[in-house]
Amino acid sequence: MPRLWQSWIVPANGKPSYRLVLCHEGELNWPGLFQISPNEQYIFHVQKTGSGDNYGTLFARDSDGVFRLTTLTSPSLPFSDAAWKFFQQNTQLEIALYHDGVEFLSWGEDGKCFEFSLHGTDTGESYWISDWRLHFNTTTGRFFCTPSQKKHNLKSIHYRRK
């Protein structure tokens, strides 16, 4: 029988525990990774979903202290989809990937920004992406690349030779 995973928030202040509602339909067969911001207002969650695949989601603490899933842009998109949309806008590459996902890198000291990277392989196998870095600002709700990330990202898209 497969092991199914659930994630629970257990407040240290004695308030009742509650199940973290994840952005995945169906049962989870793998554990996830959770990165808590230094100011404890956000959780970045990376969930493995298959062989070489994962997705990232962002949870924000509401005024009632409960962490809730955030969606970005209009129309609303899950976090990973919005990150890939940002990638596409900045590279002009058509996105049709497999073995794609995100990797958390670090929180900023104030907890309002974090760095992560994208990876994946084009379904036509004409290129693959490794360690394409970007930031997300939790205050503005926007993705951005620093100048050093832009330079780094030039070497993160690899094309197959014909």
C-alpha cells in the first residue's frame, strides 16, 4: 500500500492544528519540502509529483494566523505556472516541458523576497533548462531577475546540436 502524505500546521501558541491545503489534486505519494520565511509569514512548498517533476506553491499567513495558498496574476495562476509564464516572457521560448520543476535557493533576510530556480526539458527535446534563477517579491507579488541572475541565466538554457 502506498504511503500518502498530508501536511499539518501545529501552532506553537496552543491554537488548534490544521491541515495545510496543498495545490495538488489527488493524494500525494511523496513528501514535500517546506521553506519558512525568516519573518514566519510565508511558506514556500516544493512538492514532487512524478519522475523528475515537481511544483512550487506559496502560502501566506492571514491576519487570523492561518496559512493560505496564494495565487498570482489575473486570471489567477498557481505559483509554478506564473513562474513559467515569467520565464516565457523573458526568453520568448514556447513552453512545452517535461521533467520540469522548481528548486528553492534562499530567503532574503527580511522574509519579503526569495530566490529559486526553474528546470525542465522541452518535449521536442530541442533544449533543456537547468538552474534558471529568479526572485519573487512577496510584497509586490512580482517575479524579477537581478543583473547577476540575468548573466547566470544566459548559460542555463542548453540547445541540442543537430
